[in-house]
Amino acid sequence: MTKLNIDLLNADESTARAHILDSIYETELQLDTDSTAGEKAPEPVDLRQLQRELRPSELLLEYVLDNPHSFALALTHNTVHRYTLPSKDELEQAATQYRSEIVKQKTDLDLAQQLFNGLLGSIPEVKEKAALIVVPDGKLHLLPFAALADNGQYILSSHQVPFSPRFTNRPNSFHAWNPATRVAVGRCLAMLRMFPKEYA
């Protein structure tokens, strides 16, 4: 998935960009289908177990889009925080517009900065970690996070951005990226909703 994002940034023609974006989406769907075929529904993983599987350099970000506010769950190997983000309507409109600009082979650093501010700018762990593991929601599935920009620099130049439409933990193979379920992170988010003060 990272290679597709790099190809997207390097593509010179709008047709090629559109093809790469379609490939990203189809790859996500295929991964999801392949990983769940013939498998039992996985059990939710404990929050602390999930954190133990994260490397010190990694930040897991799961987004939940909603109105009037969206949310991001930020997990590291030893911390978990919830952040309030702009509304679903605002984020999806900007994401759709930015994707359109990329397809048209246009550069819009102002919009790339706007999306960075809305999705990553309020999360201090982003500056502390080298790898951002993104679990998107809604139309963010079609947004190349690596192409967001801060101060004129694409995120790809400073971070690794593995991209998973779903997230799971498998014994001894957490980084194998089997995207069968986001139940583990979803359960963490449910905990944050029930006990917001404990994870503020």
C-alpha cells in the first residue's frame, strides 16, 4: 500500500493517478475479502495486549467520522488518547476535493495543510513517532495520508505510513497486516467513549 502511495505522488498523468487511486481502493477491498474468507470472527484483543504489539516508533491512529465532531484514537506502546477533530462533513469534503486535485495532477499544498491540520495537527504523538499506522473511516479510505503536508513538506518525507482499512492482532505476527477486523481498536474506542476521563 505504501508503494501505491509513492507511485501516486510520482505519477505524471491524471489518467495514471486515477488508475493508482482505483488500485489502492481495490487492493484494500481484496485484502479485506481474502483475510476473512473461511475464517471465524476474531476475538477482540485486550487494549494492553494491543499496545505490547506496537513498536516504540509506531503510532496507531483510528478515525471515527461523525457530526458535529469526529474523533481519533491514538495508540502507542505505552499511551492511549482520544482527540476531537472537525466534523465528518468538513473532513470528507476536504478529502474528496484533495483526491480530485491529485487525479487532475494538481498540487494544492494549502488543502494538504488543511487536511493535515484537521486529521493530524492536533495529535502531538505524530511528531514523536516515525511510523503512522492509519485506520481510516468513511471517505478517508480514499485519502492518501502520505500526501498530506505540513509546512510545505509531504508526510511521506518524514514518516512511514502503512495504511490498513482494518486492523487486527495475530499471535507473533502483528505486523503481517491481516486486515480482517478493526474489532480490537473498535473496542478500545468504545472504552474511550465509556470512560473518557481515564483516557483524556
